[in-house]
Amino acid sequence: MTTVAGSTEKPIIVYPNNGDIYNPTTKTWTPNPDAATFAELTSKWLAAGATIIGGCCRTTPENIEQVAEIIN
């Protein structure tokens, strides 16, 4: 596992997309059935030093809810 926490005193921010695959040629998204869920990844992000976890492209309220359930 890679961490940057030991290299900075700044907050480590995780800002992932939901795992869907973007095609820049067609400007469309394709669902990725093999993508890990935010619930599956949150512990890994925390272990790597993340102190702020959000979401980027196609992140849903349900994805953020999964993070909140792990943290709380």
C-alpha cells in the first residue's frame, strides 16, 4: 500500500469516481461491474492516511453514505 501521509503535514484527500469507465471519444460512461464499492475501499483509504474522503465523477449519495457508515 502506498501512503503519502509521512511526506506531508497537509490533509490527505481521497476524491475517487465511482469506478465507471469514461470514454473520452464518445463522451460517455460505461458501468464497471467489477468496481469495488466505496464501502470496500474506505478502510484502505483511511489506512493509507486519508483524512478527507469525498467523491468525484458519478459519485452518488449512496456512495458517500457507505463512507459515512464505515467512519461512524
